[in-house]
Amino acid sequence: MIGCMCIHGFTGAPFEVEPLAEYLKKHTDWEISVPTLPGHGDELKLKGIAYNKWIEHAEEELKRLISRCEKVYVIGFSMGGLIASYLTVHYPVDKLVLLSAAAYYVNPKQLFFDIKEMVRDAFRGNLADNEMFVRYKRKIRATPITATLQFRRLVASIRPILNQITVPTLIAQGESDGVVPPRSARYLFNNISSSAKKLIFIKDSKHLICHCEEGDRLFREILGFLQKKPE
């Protein structure tokens, strides 16, 4: 049996990777795991949680998959991409997929355009319909500064070990991502040591890459990569 774990991002929940997880369930007989990291989910309770707790939770779920499956793949979105990278270095992971992985974060140029669009919608009286405003208003209110510091520490602790990744790796990045800039994907591609690595950009995708309009094409690319036999 093949096991595949999908890890969501900082202040997120399984819904961030749910479209991909559902696609994999529909097209394979794999065991798909989508854990909820401590303090995350529909209601954020991040106060007092250190970043190592997020890693440890993912480790326990990965160990469970390894005990049950002959092969294990790990997919990580945003901060989950950094956690997935850590797991790949320390455990027998067969393939790695990084989606909008946050080796770097905040894309000032795209964020400026997104904020400008929010201002336009505010003047039009349509702010409540602006997807980015609705999604991030709740997160900003519910995310303590200490949790953001823990996120930064996680990134800083994992970035130096990226060169220890040697398994086949697929990196996907939205070109219109206002949270994680395209240079993050290029950094990952240049620093991961795998000889079998691929970088793809999704032109119109913002940060939630699994919810973009080109999702089906992205999911086919991911499944094809995971099913491809070693050359």
C-alpha cells in the first residue's frame, strides 16, 4: 500500500489541501492522511504552542503511515512544505511535493496589488465579497504575535537542511501569490540536492494553490509525478 500525507499551512486547516486530497482519493487506492496541526483548524488556538509541536504532530502521523505502508509520499503547502521537507530529511519518505512552500514569505509587489483590489472593493461596497479580505481578516485577528514568531523560527530552523533532501521532489508555485513569492520556489529548487526535481509555476494562482482555477492541471501533474517509476 502507498500512503500520502498532505500538510496544511500556518494558521490554516485541512481545507487548504482538501481539493488535492480528494483528487488523490478519487484516482488512487492510497491511504491519504490530512492531519490538523496543533492550534490550527476551523478555530485557531495558537497561543502558547511552540513550532516543534507542529513538527511532532506531523511526525507521529508520518510514523503511523510508515508502519502501514510500503511507500510514503509527503505533500506540504506553505508552512506545511517546510514541515514536509523536515520529515523527508529525517524519515524514509519516497517522494516530496512542495506547494507554495514558505522558504520565503510575503511578496510585496503582489500584496500591493491585492490590497489595492481590496480598497477598490471597499469603495464599491463589495469588500465583504473580496475573497482575500474575508479569508485573512479572521486569521489576523486570531493569530497572536507569539505564533508568528514560532512560524519564523520554524522556517529558520528548516531552511538550512534543505540541501539534505535527495528524494524526487516536485515544487509548484503560483505566480500571483501575495504571501509566498516566486523566489521561494526558485530557492527551494536551487538548494534541494535531489537529482530528480521539477519546478512548475501556475500563472494566475494566488497563495491557495489547491483552490486555483488551474487546479485540475496541477493535480494531474502531481499525480503523474507521484506515480512515475524511477528511471
